[in-house]
Amino acid sequence: MSAPDVVVVGGAGHVGLPLSLLLAESGLRVGIYDIDRDALDRIAAGSMPFLEPGTDDLLAGAVDKESLVLGSNSELVDGVPIVIVIVGTPIDEFMNPSMTIFDSVIDDLATRLAPDALVVLRSTVFPGTTEHVRRRLAGHGCDARVAFCPERIAEGHAVDELSELPQIVGADDTETANRASELFERLGATTVATTAAEAELIKLFTNAWRYMKFAVANQFFMIANAAGHDYGRILDAIRKDYPRAADLPGPGFAAGPCLLKDTMQLAAFTPDHFPMGQSARQVNEGLPAYLVSAMERRYGDLHGRRVGILGMAFKGESDDPRDSLSYKLRKLLAWAGAEVMCTDPYVEDDRLVPLERVLSESELLVVGAPHRAYREATWPDDTPVVDVWGVTERGIDV
């Protein structure tokens, strides 16, 4: 069996697998290196390990053509000319970047990379990480070229966005930039050339901007709701035939594995700790607590009341529960004494119950994620619904 043309480290995840499949479709032999053996087994069997529209056919084609090489050992990287690194870059308990896992991966790769290999960092990283990786590799005697080309997709849109969105190529010399650009141009994407440091900030600024936009929307909702006004009506009036407000999002849980983390990475980098980002965190992370308090004001003591949460994924039409604020809401409701039932059509969690039971047995209902299935559900007329997303078109009832 021939060696891969490119290896994607962390290639079985939400970011790595769609990219791997599209690179395979472009004619490359792609190695998927991941420590999640269950995910690798599912991929080998032709089954996607998570929900992502458009990937089932891509995976079937790749398996049929034998264009994927799967492995849970870094030996897969040996001698490969291009290595794409997609490894989580979490924040620690102090809201600062944690580089332990990332550095461990780089150290392991350093002993296996081909001479003059191209290393493409795809994970969102703390400013200065690309240069840090270059020096760390050099410390192992490895002269690989390093580019930072940040992932820009949204879960649920990966297949289209990998080819439709411009790909940022952050590199500090012409040859590295050209080789990285050629890789992403195979997907049909245009590329935008920047330095590595600029690319790192581009990604962080983008995610922090989105996080702050959601915070503005949530703060406006809480202001209007606390004053007794229907924010849905207010928002509709703001947006109606007024282009300058067209991008004001509606309220809802701003969650998931990226936006908060990346805003806090920017805060850790900035001398003043990014007060706008910190404020956005307070607003977005505080929305579940606000809703519980609003329910208590409207409906009284929640102790012993049956409350149902519909949607445990961090966003609509996703099976990804990572950092979902629906779980924070569940914890706060339980702390308030409520008997909480949760449901989700996509998330795999043994604690979840069927939608029909939640709808029929709950005294209060809360929409946690705006799945399309909830728009089509038959909601009980006499059960209050807390729906900041506007899924039910019944108002918010708090």
C-alpha cells in the first residue's frame, strides 16, 4: 500500500474529517491520524462518526477508492511531505491557553517529518504559536516549513464552505505560502496570503467578533425582557427594511468549543485583558441563569416542577454537545429544585428521553437548541414555553 500524500493529524474530528474527505476527492491519498479509535473504526466501515451534511457520499467514495489510510499511531506521518495539524487548543482554569497537548503532538511529529516537509497548522492558536512551532521543530533538528491556515467552517456547512470560503494562508516565506496555497486550491478555494502572525489574529478576531455580536443580541433581549417587552417584536421592527441592522442576530445560547475559548485566548494575549471580550463572556455565559431567574419570577418556585429542555447540542442541526449551554441550564434548573427532562434528536446521551415524553410530561418547556424538528412538533397549548430562539413563534413566556 502506497504512503499518503498528506496526513491530517486529528483527522477524524469535526474539522479534520471533512477536510480529509475533500482532499481525497481531489485525488490525494490521505492519511487520517487520530487517537479516537472508535471514530477510525466507523470511518473504516464507511460510517460518519458525527453528523455533517454532504459527507456520507464523500466517505463512501473514499472508502471505495481506497484513498484513505487510517491510523492511531504517529508512524503514519513518516516521510509524508504534507502534514496538517488539527489538535484542540483548550484554555485552562485561568482562561489562558493550554499548550501541553499541542506541544506533545509537535514533539512527536518532529522525529518523523520528512526533510522540508510542509506543516500546516489548522487549529485556532494563541498569537505567536506558528513561530513557537517552527522553533520547537528546529530544536529537534527538523527544518520543516510551517504555515498557519485557520479553519473557517461552521459545523453543518463544512463541505460547501471548504471550497466556497477564501482560505487564509499565513506564511513567512514565498515557498511555504505557495505550497500551502496549492494544497487548498485543490478544493476549488481561493486563497488570501498573509503573514503567519496576521493569520493567527485574523482567526481570533473573527471568532471574538462573532461572540460579541451574540452577546449584544443576548444583552438586548435581557434588557427588553426584564422591562416586560416582547423582544421578538422589537427585533423584527429593528431589522425590517433597514440594511444597517440586518446582521443583528437573534438571542440564543452562544456556545460550542470555539467562540468563548478563542475570545479568551485573545484576552490572554492583550495587555488590558480585552474587556469587551470579558463582558461578552459574562453576558453569554449568564443567559442560562437569567432564564432560570426569569422563570422563577414568572412562575414561582421551581422546586418539584417538571421542566423539559429541548435540544442539548450547542447549535441547531448538530449532534455536538461540547460546551453546550443547555447542560449549564439543566444544572441550574436542578439546583433550583426542578425535575429536569432533556431531549435531542441527534445527541448521543443515555440521560436523554424521547421528545414526546418531554412535551407531554413537562410543566415548563425550554428550547435549548433550535433544531428543525421542534418547528414541526405539536406543542401542548397549555404548557408555557421559554423560547429565546423563536422556534415556536409563541413568544418567550418569561
